Amino acid sequence: MSFEIISEEDENGQLMVSVRRIQYRQAWEEVEAKRDTDEAFEAECVSVNRGGAIFLVAGLRAFLPGSHLTGRLPDEDLIGQTLPLKFLEVNQDDNKLVVSNRRAVVEAQMEDLSRGDVIDGIVKALKPYGAFVEVGGMSGLLHISQISMDRINDLEAVLEPGQKIKCMIIDHDKVNGRIALSTKTLEPEPGDMIKDPQRVYEMAEETARVYLEKQEAERKKREASAKDIVLGLGDALDDLSAGMDSADESGGDDASDNLDSLLS
């Protein structure tokens, strides 16, 4: 067993030693290694309070703010459960550990998300510029311009908090855990999100397939057009170069004739 001497010999020649101090230092080394790799890890909840919950990480107590718990509140039922976590703050000098369940969950989910994916979501809040939609613990923005091909004058007549919807991912920021969503790309006919949203959701996967195939065809067409332009430019440059060479040769002959005339 390893231990650390924490005092000098007393009058009886005895020393004070500590095993816990070594364990404490090793625990912080383990925590700092986890922080440096920034990989998700699992830990058990040992208590809850009004602000969040306490988890044991390598034997150290780490605080999880309630705002960083995904999909639930920090209540007594959480005690004894193991959750995936990532660090928010590691400060040994202040003996401070702060962790996030939301960050671990969101980053794991972001790895599996791609542009064009059709996903289920729940409308959480409406703003003048659009709706915030919860997607598996993440918050995505459904901008008002992306809801329908038709103009929307009253957003509350189309969406409401708590409503379940289907939408397409049109952009994502995996580093910051942000996603941009669209439902107008899922409309079988322009304006269906306003007139018949249920039809949109029922046909979402098929409509998305057709939409993505059309986007891919247009992309290939643009690439082909760009290639034709480049090839055409190459031909034009070759013609220009040939013309210049011909002009140089003709000019050279004229100069030689002029010289002969002067000498004669």
C-alpha cells in the first residue's frame, strides 16, 4: 500500500501518513486527463438539490446544474442513476468540478445527424422570427421563412408550444450544437404546412427523398455547366494562342522583306 508522509517525527519517533491524500491527488489527475481528452464519461448521481445534482467522478463530487440535465428535472428519482457527462469546469485550486449531461447527449447526437435528415421534434417556444424546436434534447431553430412556401402572417395559427412536428435538418453546427430546421422542404404542395400540416408529416420521408434527389440533380447540373465553361475557356485560349503565333510569323516575314528592300 502506498502512503504519503504528512508530518515530521514526533517525540516518540512516530510519523503521520495519509493514503487519502494520494488517492485525492490521483483522482484529480484522472479528472484532468478526462478533461483534456474531452470525451464523455459516465458517473452516478449521489444527491440532488435545488440548483441541480451531485455526481461522483473518480471519487470527487461534481456539480451538475439543473439547466444541463437533459429531458428531466433533478429530483430524488435521479439518485443512484448513471448518466453520460462532460466537463464544463475543472479547477483543482478551488476544488471545483462542474459537469454537463446536456453537452454529452447533444454532442453524441450531433455525430449522427446530417443535412437532409427528417427528424421528430416538439415546438418549445414561438418567436417573431420563428420557432424553437426540441430535437432529442437539442434546440433547433425553425425560421419563419423555412416553415412554408406560402407567406405566414400569423405564426401562432400554424404552430403552438408542445406541438409534435416533423422537420428536415438543413444546416448544423456540430461544434456549438446548433441545428437549422425546415418544414417547407417537406411540403408536397406549396402552402401545405398552413392548409394541411398532417399531410406534410405523413408524407415527410417521401417528400424529403424527392426533394433531395432534385437537389442532387441540380448540383450535378451546376457542376457540368461549370466544367463546360472551363473546357470552353481552354479552347478559346488555345485559339487565341494559335492566332498570336500566326501573327508573329506573318510579322516576321514582313520585317524580313522590308530589310531586303532597304539593303537593295
